[in-house]
Amino acid sequence: MSAPHPTDLQAHPVLVVDYGAQYAQLIARRVREARVYSEVVPSSTPVADLLARRPAAVILSGGPSSVYAEGAPSLDPALLDAGVPVFGMCYGFQAMAQALGGTVSHTGAREYGQTDAAVVPGGSTLFAGQPERQVVWMSHGDSVTVAPPGFRVTASTAGTPVAAFEDDERRLYGVQWHPEVLHTEQGQRVLESFLHTGAGISSDWTAANVVDELVGAIRERVGSARVLCALSGGVDSSVAAALVQQAVGDQLTCVFVDHGLLREGEAEQVEKDFVAATGVDLVVVDAREQFLEALAGVVDPEAKRKAIGTQFIRVFEQAARDIVGSGAREGHPVEFLVQGTLYPDVVESGGGTGAANIKSHHNVGGLPEDLQFKLVEPLRTLFKDEVRQVGLELGVPEAIVWRQPFPGPGLGIRIIGEVTAARLDLLRRADAIAREELTRAGLDRDIWQCPVVLLADVRSVGVQGDGRTYGHPVVLRPVASEDAMTADWARVPYDVLARVSTRITNEVPEVNRVVLDVTSKPPGTIEWE
């Protein structure tokens, strides 16, 4: 789907040029934490296209290549001569040095992980007010050994004499390390020094300003048309609905689809919490049989997501026809569909930076080609933490704002194998126990989410009540993350895990084994399918 027109706050973005970095999206997040709007763009983007975006600044990311490797991403020197402030990190630092006449060498002195850096005395834009010695996170083999003409060396390490350089006149800056990762002690301060002092950008990207601009953009796009919102009860769709309601009022009708893939008590929560707080016009559609029929015999994860996405749209199309035929606005057609699509959804579906399609999110790559609505996706450029701040600004109930993320395809992609009513019931009971115990332990804010996965086509031998069992295993997948672009498995206390396991195997007879997924992302994704 096409991206929304940029708001005033997005008109002059900080563009993060992605050279294949593991942390490109994290750089964009760190810029936004400095209250400056940013986007990630591929390194293949021509300079003319970059400049056409009228960027306030450009950041060159790290990457796995050597600047001397065949086929390595290159940096067009025209970008550095355009008068736009530029900040190079790691590979981007070396690409800047090479493009401007400096020397990048194979020194044989590799630096990986935490490294001590020394700030060169004499004043610096990047390091003003910071300690002269600081711990940084390195990941490089080549090193800049001679800075380009006009640059001043401002930091060094034991293995890298030119670890940072600056040219205030041309507003060009760079560091060999990764300021975006938490392991770099002063990383955020260095980044903010570039943004605010080096590039002269003000901090306008705040929740209040974002709400004002998004509401205005929605009004401009929708006009007097009627709008449907795909409301799931999660934070994304709820915040999207609240934004649209604030923009166009009773032109909005929210449609909640009970597709049978929900967690225990979810439908009731939508009506009790969200509707009571906002007063939105809500239509509930019971489509459980329709979705189960569409999923019968489907095992492949991508086929599941696409089947669920298609059924969503078909349900909304019918809901739109029903809404047009009733109420005070009878006969006035529904033109727009609101979805809570986020920036990570777009990136993982291959639409963010030219990235590979990791998996089709039902609201991005899973939509049918013959979609009959125009889409309104007010959150498409936001990360999850930004969505939560916008939700709080709008008065969305905290019980919804701080809910753990739940995928649009629901429990359908947490069953490895065919989705059936019996398997959904089994997983629903196990999931409710896990959520209840994590809440009781006060861990809801400490973990990003904890999918419970049913290995439906796998059975294992167990023993219960002195008898042999042959039941299903379920997988606990607790993860810690900031935005779901990367994640680590959450270190849930053993006593909590023990209570979850004991209760599930006691209270869900079909399950006789509970296992823990300790895989980070990458290499794994958060959801199994």
C-alpha cells in the first residue's frame, strides 16, 4: 500500500542510509528518541532521490562489508557536497573517509565488542561535555588510518588512531563505533550532539505534535467519506481508531471480527475497555466458522497468513455493505479502511527498505489484490513505543496501551499445523494460564510479549497419575524488545516458569510437556509462523 503523505514533522526527515546494518532500524529509533523524525532508506537510493526528500540530515549506517570488497555498497561523493549534514557510523564512517580522500587500511587490528575510546582534547561538536574516556561498541576489521583533508581527528582507540573525525564547516561527522547500541556509554549523547548541534535540528517529534499532525492528515485524506476501522482490541488498531475518531468523529465505524483466533476474554475486553472509554460506534461480526473453513487443511505459514488476511477483507466488505444499508447515513458508501499497520510490519513484509520479505503481515503482504477500500494507515511510520505514547496522549485506556502485542492472525499462527476448533481451545487455555502467571509475577512491563505455541502435529510420551500419556508440547516464547525489530529471550524467573508449566500440564490434559524457546531475533522471529 502506498505510504501516507508526509506531515510537516515528516517533511524534512533524517534519512538513515542502510548499508546492510544489523541495527539500521535501531538508528532510526534512536533519532526519534531525540524527538526528531527519521526513516530508513536503502543504500541503493540515488543521491538525487535522497536530496529530493529535503532531508534535515543523513546518517550512514554500519554494514558487514569491507569498503574494498567486490560489490560493496558505495557512497556517491555528491551527497557529501550537497550541504546536508552527514554522520557516518562504522562502515558509513569508512565510506565517508574513502569518498573524501582519506585512507582506509587493512591493518590486521580488528576490534569487536566493548572498546575504550579516548576523546582528543581541544573541543569537539560530537563529544562536548562528555568524559574524555568512554566505552564504545566496535565491530570492524578495516580502519581509517588517515582522515580526509579538512577533517579534525576527535577520538582514537588503541587499535584505531582515527576513530572519529569532524568537519564543522561542511557539517560532516563520523565515528568508527556504533553509537546506537546501549553498550556504547555515551552513544545517545553523541547522536544528539550531531542532530542538535552539528545539524541544528530542533526536537519537535513529540507525542502531542504527532497527534495534531496525524489528525490533520487524516481529515485531509478522508474528507466527508465514511470509514471502517479493523479493531482487534490491541494497542495498534485501538490507537489508530482513536486517531481517526478524533479526526472525523461519527464518520467512523469500528468493526470487531470475532474470527475464533482470539485469546480468552478478548472480545469482552474490547467492548468493556475500549468502547466504554471512547464511545466509538462498534459492530461485532461473528465469523468463526468462515475463518475455520478457510483454514481447513492449511499448514504452510504464509498460506495461513494470506488466508486470514483475505477473510478479514471479505468480512469488512460485507460489513461495509451492511452499514451502508442501515443507520442515519444509509446509502452513503464506505470508502476507507483503517488499519493499525506499524513501521516494523512494513519492513518485515519487504516494504520498508528494499528488505527481503521475512513474512507477510496480514495487514501488509497478506491483503488481496482486489481490495475494494482505500487504506488509511496513520501509524505506518511509527514504532510500537511511539504508538503507545500517542495512545496515552489520546486517552486510550492504559490496559489497552500496555497490552502485550498480539498478531493480527491471532492464534492461527501459534498453532504449528492445521488450525482446528479443538486445537484453538487447547491453546487458548494454555495461553490464559501463562498470561495470568506473568501478570501475577509483575512481569507485564518487563517482557515484550510471550507467545504460547502449540506444536499440534508433535506428540511426546509423558506420565501422569502413574499412567502413560501421549500429549502435545507447548512452547513458551517470552521475549524482551524495544520495537520487535530485534529481540532477546526474556529471562523469566525459574519459579514463575515452574508455576506456568505445572499449571498448564495439570489444567490442560492434552498437554504433557512445556518447553522454553531461548532463541534471539535474529536468527529467529518472535512468532514461530
